[in-house]
Amino acid sequence: MGNRIIVITQNGGVFGHDINGNTVGPAFAFGGSKVAFNGAFDRFVVTMGNRIIVTTQDGGVWAHEVVGNTVGPAFPMNFVLSHFTFASDISAANRQRTLDRHRFALTRMAACGNLSAQERTKLHQAYDRAIHHTTNTTAGVNASATVGGSRLNVNFGVLFPQGDEEISQTLIHEMMHCAGFTHPTRRDPPAGSSCAAPNPAVFDCPGDNGVYYGTPPLRAEFCIAGDQSDVRSRLRGKAAVESCVIDENGLATVHTEASRQPLGAAS
């Protein structure tokens, strides 16, 4: 793994040797989780980037992120989500596409540095619950979910035509709410101000790490396409027509408002 030799013992202990030129350094123990310690169940172990990948006898694929000298908890890479349920009025095609975009979002979350290990753990715990999907038909709404709840309401007629990336961003945003995370109402730039000159103390702009965009649900959205060079400009465009509002009952609703003035333009 990079300039290290990784040794995993029979009981799941992880040790490393740093290599400097032609010299192998002394062994040191990694902190964190054990890896591949179930000999009757685990089959193969490989490394990929900063991950240790474990393949089980039944074809399951699990990964551990390695940060410094710490091994993170195992998370599944081939997400089945068979415990997710759907209302009867949701078509088979919409069910499949929803599950596909959930899986894609989870794959991005696993390697995303925008979320802490604790935040990712809470998200995975939410995904372990039986999340029920229903149809939302409110005009100008992408989706909604109650903070800490296990129900996700999707407006398929509004959200799905916006494309796969937007679907994944909306789903992961709402799943972060299911995981218990919240945020304040977004503050738009006052007259004469814009996101060309952000001021997070006064108004909210994508990437400002302020009280709105610095919260876990919004940081999670940056993970979906964060490796693309134009992600900041695209998120500004997205912010121009989208915001999430949480009502007094804890229902978080992502609104799409095509008539809104772009945040990057002066008022």
C-alpha cells in the first residue's frame, strides 16, 4: 500500500512496515478495526489505494479505509439494499433507478473526505434501516424526509428528469437527514451582494463551509461529483434553483425553484 508492506494476522491485527529506498522499517501496529479475521467466512484480501478490500466466501465485498496509521470500520461495497421498501404506486423502473442511485451515492460516500468517520458511520447506520419510499407530488419539490426518520418521499416527475447526478445528490442529502443531521434555512445574498464575494457570516454560498453548506447534508452532496474540475461552478448553478427547508415537524424538503436568481449573480 504505497510505500508500505501491510501484514494481517490470523486474529485480524494489522501491522505495517514503511519502506524507505531499499530498506524495510520495523513493524508497527495500526490502530482501529480488525481486518479479515473470520477464517471460515473471509476469502481474499487486497489493497486498492488507501483501502483494504476483503472479499468473503459468498461474494460480498467489504472495505476498510486506512487514514494514517488507523484502519477504519468495514463497510459494504456491493450494496444490495434488499431491505428498502417502496409504495405500490412506484413503478419497477423507478424502484430500480432509485436503488442504483442510492448505491452510487454510497460508493462516493465511502471515499469522500467531506464527511468525518463518525458522519459516515451514522449514514451507514441509516442505510441499514428499512427505509420506505413513497411518491411526493408537490410542485417544485425534489424529495423530502423527516430528520431521524425512515421514510423518503420522492417526486419522480420533478427529480428524475434532472439526471442521475441530481438524483444521487438529493437522495444522499435526504438520507443524511434520516441519519439525524440537520441544517438551518439557507440565507440568500442581500441586495448588492453575491457569491462572487462570499460572506458566510451574512449569507450562504456553496463551498463556504458556513452554517448551511458546512453541515453534513450539504457536504455530502459535494461528494457525488467532487472529483470533477467544474464541481464548484455546477454546485453554484444548482444552488441557484434549489434549497432545503426543514419545517417545525422536522420534515426536510428539497425545493427546486427554477425562477430564483443565481447566487453567483449580483442582486
